[in-house]
Amino acid sequence: MCDRTMGRQVLLFVSVFSFSSVLGQVTYSIPEEMAKGSLVGNIAQDLGLDVKRLRTGKARIYTEDNADYIELNKDRGVLIVKERIDRETLCGQTTPCALHLQIMLEDPIELYTLTVEITDINDNAPSFKKDQMKFRISESAAIGAKFVLERAMDLDVGVNGLQSYLLKPTDNFHLKLQNQQDGSKKVEMVLQKQLDREAQEHLSLTLTASDGGDPQLAGKMRVEISVLDVNDNAPVFTQEVYKVTIMETASKGTILSTVSAIDADEGSNGKVSYAITNTLDDVPDLFRIDEDSGVVTLTGGLDYEKTQHYEIHVQAGDDGGLTDSCKIIVEVTDTNDNHPSINIMSKTNSISENSKAETVVTIFKVQDPDSGNNGKVTCNIEEQMPFQMKATSKKFFSLVTDSELDRERASEYNITVTCSDEGVPSLSSSVTLTLQISDVNDNPPVFERSSYEAYIVENNTPGLSIFTVRARDADWNQNARVSYILEDSSVNGVPVSSYVSVSADSGVIHAVRSFDYEQIKDFQFHVKAQDGGSPPLSSNVTVKILIQDQNDNPPQVLYPVQSGGSVVAEMVPRSADVGYLVTKVVAVDVDSGQNAWLSYKLQKATDRALFEVGLQNGEIRTIRQVTDKDAVKQRLTVIVEDNGQPSRSATVIVNVAVADSFPEVLSEFTDFPHDKEYNDNLTFYLVLALAVVSFLFITCLVVIISVKIYRWRQSRILYHSNLPVIPYYPPRYSDTLGTGTLQHVYNYEVCRTTDSRKSDCKFGRAGSENVLIMDPSSTGTMQRIQNEKSILDEPDSPLE
């Protein structure tokens, strides 16, 4: 075990490739046999990463062959030794010895390649497989005869590995070392002094193998030599080196080669036997030699990926103890017997549809242990997919986006990655990935129509559902959740929200108020559909509401005017011919359409045979010649009806006077019955009005007089007389109740000065016109009065 004070060496190499994940490489060098928990390196600092990034990126380590020697402390951002590392177990004689690790980060995907080189310490001494070797050597062996000794094995490498051999004592033999192609040395014992069996029948030597470590370690083996009688000739191989090529797929029992050695002696001294002398490797387990024929056969399985080259050391010996050696170099050729292995280093299960091109989805590590073209691997995916495979290094491939993604077109991809080598025949492996495309809010809601029109019958109930607007959003989940909003606007200066409302979830439009077609016939507004994305997207649509008319208004008669206080009569001369136009009933209906189509019918008449009413125009005409027998007073009841369903109607009474002179009409129309209740109400209101006016007049008069008296006293002007004002009533005065035969209306003014008791009044005279008006509250008729008034201009009058 080496001194733990050995300094730790750190080599750092960082390379960045031009794609969306950062691919770097860091190399550390540490000695073997470090204690658990020992620091390997500050990976966060060396890669320029924040320790917080290691935690949020879920940093993890991948190792080849699942060797779990190094672990990552994400809290400190350092690499530490997890298990004791024995370089000899890990790598054997391979140099340099290294652990190849990968650190993977997510969101975004980042890959860092780590190499931890394990340096050797001198923890192994050279050793021999056997404790001793025995030789039987003839005393006649010639000077220079060679005897192959077993090589020592040191698991360490470099200066800590095997460096030298020492043979003691050196009286009869010395060592000869020959370098081999594999870097090892062939150890031979060479006879340098003639043996003498009679002088020394047995020799005991010690072979020591030493390494170059500090402290130096060594291993020993005894060499026991028995000296035999004369054996003149040693076996001699026909070739020193035999070369054989064999495929790694060769079956057991395959003959590799046949070696041959010739011994010139006769008898037992000339009989040659063969043996494999390899002790440091697995050659004795893979190959066998027939000791009599020298045929070398395969007894185990070859694997080019593990070992491409073997050296078989063969020794030929006779019974006299003389030997010779040769070696067989076996070259193993590769065959395409390994499928590429696909290891997913990092995988994204979901990717946003707005991801940019070249975004890394998955990183693969693909290995094919074959060599040459058999180990060259290419990876591909199915065509017509928005992805592609990129080789980022010798063993790493990345699946990246190749074009824009659209979740609305494809929300999921099943991607089959196939990796094939270039061998003949080609071998391949595949893996299938399922990738979800996550939604972004890139689609606004779209209404089913570009505009909407809806109808509602007037006089509706507030809160009535008119119709529904619908918008669809091609996005998913919250991004596709549509809310409906009534845009602010006004209708005839009134906010549209006082007319209609929109359900935010369902898009149902409700009437807020009861509509009246006669006030508003149509209006329009805008509804906005907004999704639940962030930021939200929206679209607008125009909605037009048309109010449908309902037959809710009866016809209104404009002429003849119906008055509760007077009776108007149309005069028809007795000389009127057939078709004489008496009058025309004029009516309107504020409804529209067929609800406003009016028809006129004669409902009742004093004499139905005398008059008719035009169905469409309301004209009242005579249908026969008027005679002297026809009554002067004719009363017609006309009904005006609209065409609605159900229809509405109004009635009007038309009084017709069949006469040639005005006096004849007066005598007939004074007998019209009057509505007693109407007269009583009218009388009550007239009396009430008179009382109120009188009270106000008296109050004002008292106030005015008081003010005048106050001013008079203040001015100390004494008047000799102070007579009260005596109202003067003009002749033919009648009260406002109209109890006389004819009602007279007079306008008068009273004017006084401070110096006179005289008053001057002027009365208006009654005039007349030719329009006949009947007042049902009087016993006679009167003509319309035209008032005249004279004004006495006395500005100082106290009554002014």
C-alpha cells in the first residue's frame, strides 16, 4: 500500500459542442486504494456550475459496466470515493487505467463526460506461480545450453511493476533476459560451466524477481537441478516462432498449429515431449498441446473484444532433461458477433411545442465492442418526423428537434431509434421512446361564426336566455378553457350591459331587461372569447339582436277626436248623393308589420242602410240617397282592428247630423245623455279650484295692503280718505259653473290711483265662429268665444 500523502493530481479538459446541450469532458487523476469519502475533485467549480444547478438539474452519474466507485455530493458539488478502488482488479495490466463517467443534468439537458484516471501504487510484490522448478540436466550438456525459467508476475504497472531478475548462485548458470512483443521478458537459464555429476549430483538455485517501487518488493522461486549421465543432444524446434490466425467464433477443438522439435539422440534421450509453459495468463485454460505430437488445439472460447492476441510458450524436452522452447503467436480476428447496445443517458418525457430547433430530447450512449466496420454504428429514426439523430461524439448520439412542433397536429410521438453497425451482415438494436408534446398558448379562441344574429320577441321576461355563442380553442387544458366577456359599449347612450349579459362559462346571452319594439328595434355589441393561458389570447365577434314585434298596442284613433266635454258632429246635407264622403276615421298602430295593418268596420249605426265604412281607408260614405225621413241625429260606432294574433281593436263614435241648417242641428243634439259621474267629478274639481284660487287671491291682497299701509306710515304721508276697494261686477256676469243658458266669458281689469275713488273697467265682447261645439254641461249651445280686452295703463295702481 502506497503512502497516503501522495498528492492528488487533477487534469481538466473542457470541450463544448455546438448544440443545445453542453457536452464537456473533465479528467481527474487519483491513486488507487483511497479511503471511502476521499475527495476526487470539485466538479462544480471545475465545470463552472453553480451548486444550486446540480440540485435543480437532478444531477446524476452514469458509469460504464455499472462500476459504482465514485459518487456525486450535490450539496457540496464535489466527487468523492464511494468504494475502495483496486487498480489491478479494475484494469489488470492495461494502462492507463481510468473510470469513464457521465454527469447528466436536466432542464435543460446537459451532459458532462468525466474520466477518473486511477494511478498505480506499489501494493503488489512480484510472485511466481510455482514455488520451485525442477530440471534434469545431463552432465554432457554443452556450454550455452538454455533452460527456460518461469516468469514472475507483478500486478502493478510502471515502475511499480517487475523490473529485474537475479539468480544465485552463479557458479554454473547465469540469466539471460529476452524482450517479448507484449513487453514482457523471457527468462532463460544459460549453462556457463560444465556440469560434473560425480562432483555435484544436485544443484539448488534461487531466482529472485524485484520491482522498482519504493520500498522495493520482491518474490523468490527455487530452481532444483538434477545432474544426469551423458545426453549429447537437446531437442531443437524447427521454428522459433509460429504465427496463427483464428476467428473469435472458432469452436472448441479447432486445431491452431502443430509444433515440431527434433532430438538427434536415440532411444529415450531422443524422445521429445511438448508442454505449454505459460503461467501468468489464461493460455493454459484456452489452449492445449498434445505432448507427443505437438498439436495445439483450442479448448476454450475466444472473445476478440477481451483479448486480441495470445502468446503460447511451448517447451520441448527429452528424457535426458535437455529442452528447447518456441512460442506460438495467436492473432484473434474480429467477427460481427455483437449487437450495438443502446443506453439512454437522459430522456425527456415531455417537450414544449414552442421548443426551438436543435433542442435535445434524449441522449444515447451506443456501444459496439466489435472492431473496425463491425464496431462502427449509425443511428436513425423513422422518416417524416420532426426529429433527427446527431452524433455528438464517438459513442454518444442525441435526438434533437428538426423542425417546429405543433401539439394540435400531433400531441404524442412514438419514436423508434435504430442503431446499426457496418458489419456484414449488419447487426442492429432499437429502442422506442414515447414523447409527449406539451401545450403552449399559441391558439386564440375561434368562434363558430364570424358574426351572430339572434331574435327575441318584445315584452320578454328579464333574464330570458336569448341564444349561445360558442368559441373553440385548439389548445389543451387551461389554455383551451374559454371565458366569455361582454365588451363595453353603449346603445343609444345606455351601457350595453343594461340590455344583455353573457355567461362567462357557457357563453349564454341573457336579456337583462324587457325589450319594447316600439322603443328599440335592434342593437349590436361585441363578445370577447378569452382563453385561460398566460398571457391569455382572445378574439371578438359581433352579435346583433333583433327585436321582434308583438301585438301589444291597440290602434289609436286620431280623428275624430273623442272628447269627454264636447260632442262633435259631422253635417250631411239632405241633398247628399250616394257615395257622399261624410268623414274619414284616421287611426294608427305603433306596432309593425301585420300587427299594424288596420281594418275598419261599422259595428253599430242608427241606420245601417245609410252609411258604410271603407275596410282599408276608414272613409264613411253614404250608400243611398238621403231622404227627409232620415233622422237628423245619426250615431255610428266604428271599430278599428289590427291584423295581429290575437288582434287588438279600438272603437270610435261618430255623430252625424243630417240637416241643411244649423238651428235644426241644435235642437237635436242638446239631448245627448251625459255621464253623470263625469259631471259630478268635474263640478267637484271646479269648486275645489275656485276655492284655492280665492284663498290665494285674498292672501295676496292682504299682503299687498299691509305692505302699502306700512310704507304709507313710514313716509308720514297722511291721506284724508282711506276707502276700501269695492269690486265692480259687470252686468250679465255669470259664475264659472255655467248654469245659464249660454256661458259668457269676460276679461276685465280694475285700476285705481291714490287720489281718486273712481275705477275704470272695460269688458270684452263675445264673438262667434261657424264650428259647432256642443257642451254637455249646459242646457243650450254656444258659439266659440273670442275674447277682447282693454288695458288701462295706470302704473301706480296698487292692484298692479
